[in-house]
Amino acid sequence: MYKNKNGQLNNIAGTKIAACRKHKNPKMSQRALADKMQLAGIDIDKNAVQRIECGKRFITDIELKVFSQVLNVDVNELLN
């Protein structure tokens, strides 16, 4: 998989996904988020969620859309 050679993050939404997940009431774990993503048809596990949140993994447009649905936020909120 392509890695950014300048040391930058591989996505811009990961930190926002983590913040939205942690601000859920009750707080949602990475495993719970992965489970909800799987129920929505996205094959992702807890380790992939962790890599997305710390910027080590790219996010596809389809995954981003489902993240926004599962977290109940607008896609643009995850991108800002």
C-alpha cells in the first residue's frame, strides 16, 4: 500500500473519527465501532479502526460514508 513519504498522515478524517467515537454517550470502543461498520456492510476490524484513527491507514470513500452514518455525523464534519 502507498505510504506518504513526507511523514504526513494517510488520512485527514481519522482523528475526527476518534473524537466522534469517544464523545458518544456512552463512549464507543474501537471494537464496537468496527462491529457497527461490519453490520453496515464494511469489512473492518478493531485493528483497522485503530490504524485509521492514528493516520496509518487510508480510508476509502465508501468507508468514510459509513463512518459518518454509524457515528451519526455529516461526512463534511469528518473532513474538516
